[in-house]
Amino acid sequence: MSWRLWVPLFAFAAFVGLAAYQLTQPKDDFVQSGMVGQPLPYFDLPPAMDGVEGVKSGTFADGEPRLLNIWASWCLPCIAEAPQLESLEQQGAKIVGIAIRDRPEDVAGFLAQHGNPYTHIGRDDLSEVQLAIGSSGVPETFVIDGQGVIRYQHIGDIRARDVPILLDELEKAR
Amino acid sequence: MTRPALAAFCLAFAMPLAAQQTMPPAPFAYRQLEDPAQEAAAQELMETLRCLKCQSQSIADSDAPMAGDMRHQVRIRVAAGESPDEIRSWLIQRYGDYVSYKPAVSATTWPLFAIPLLLIAVAGAILLRRFRKRA
């Protein structure tokens, strides 16, 4: 029997092996934003509650790098990251918040309970800004440089180990 | 975990989701456009865009609030005269090819289109040789 008869079987086995290997690899569910490196699109959001300032794309163009935190009072991981945002603020980070699909009273309740690290909080009821900057969930945190260009994206809640990374990215955006 | 504890655990996670749903949906999340041709174009596009929250559904199929907000974006953009292709590339620019279910030939996907053609060509060549031998 010719060895060539075995070639299709080996080719098939190699294909099955490749597929089995790929299927058992952990899947990365994070959708990275394609807007990193791009300027923030124009937007102008009203305040998310009484007594805070709303958020405009112009808020970011004053030469000072900032964190842009996409969050919501109904989001559980946002409670988990609240202490880390507090610690970032204490270490000098300026943090701008955008509340997604949220009510002013819920926003106020959340901040009363978990602290308010924000200089501005915008209200995005239609996820418009979220979609415009390529964020696919809450919470997400972007580093915006002083010219309003998106420099870095952190997906998911901020853990203690992410704090120095974000401070470093802010420094790099200076 | 005991059953009551499990129930309490599930409830703790269900509450914020319930709160997320208490906000009214975006105006055009569930409302069709007046113009049937525009609505048809929007619908066709929505069926080929991936919901980012529930990653195996299209935004037309999903009831996730974020999918509703994406449908709103698609409809108002179609109503404003943007073409479906422009809206698709607007989203691809932000979320990558991943957001689109419509296959496109690109630097990474060309083998998917080329390999079947190659296999057909190889099969054709083998058959041709065999028939020639017989004849």
C-alpha cells in the first residue's frame, strides 16, 4: 500500500488536533477599544445629579491628563472598584465619571455610600459616549491626555494592582 | 451552599440588573422608523451586528439594555441618512471586526476564503488525472 493513502488521514488528524487545542484555550472576552490613540469624539453630557458638573469633550483639553471612568450605580463591580478610585484620587489623579443609564437619586445614593472621587459626572442615558469611545461595558477606565486624546483603556473593575499602572499611564500621558 | 443562601446570593446579583432595567429604553430601541425602506435597512444592519454584552446574539435579537442603545444608534443614524456600510465601519473602528457578523476579506481572514477555493482546485486536478488515466 502506498504511503500516500495515509496523507489525508494525517491531514485530517492534524486539523482535529488544531481545533481541539484552540477549543481548550481560555477565551478572551474583552473587546479592546479601537479608539485608543484617537482624540475623544465631541460630546456634551448634562450632570448626572444635582451639585456636580456635567462632562464635555472640552473638559479634557486643558493640558491636564485625566481618568475617564465609565460606571453606573447599578453595576456591582463598580462598588468593588470604588476604594481604588478613592486611592487614585488621593494620589493626585483627576477622575471624570460618566454614569451609564442611571437616575440622579441612584447616583447620589451610590456616592453617599461609596464615596465620590469625581471632579465631574456626566449623564449618559443612551450609552452614546460609551459607544463613541468604544467601551463595551461597565466599569471601564480610560486615560485621556491633556489634549483630549485617549491613551489607555482599562477594562473591568480596577484592582489594587491596577492603581500603579493607571498612575503610570497618567504620568506617561503628561 | 445551602439553598436559602444560594437564593440570597442570586438575589443580591439580580437586584442591580433589575435596577438597570428600570430606566426607560432608548427612544428607538424598540420603535421602528417611520420610513419602511429606512427601517428595513436598519433591521438588516442590526441583524449583522454583535451585541457586546451578550456576545453570541445580534443586537436585533438581544434585550440587553446596551443592545437597545446600539439599535437606537443604528436607527437614528439611518434616519439621518448614513448608509449601513458607514454605520458598520463606525462600529468596527471602535470595536474591531468582532462587532460585525458580516464576513469581510481582510489581511487576517483571506485564508478562510482562499483555502476552500484551493481545495476545490486540488480536488478538480485529482479527478481530472484519474479520468484521463481511465480513458
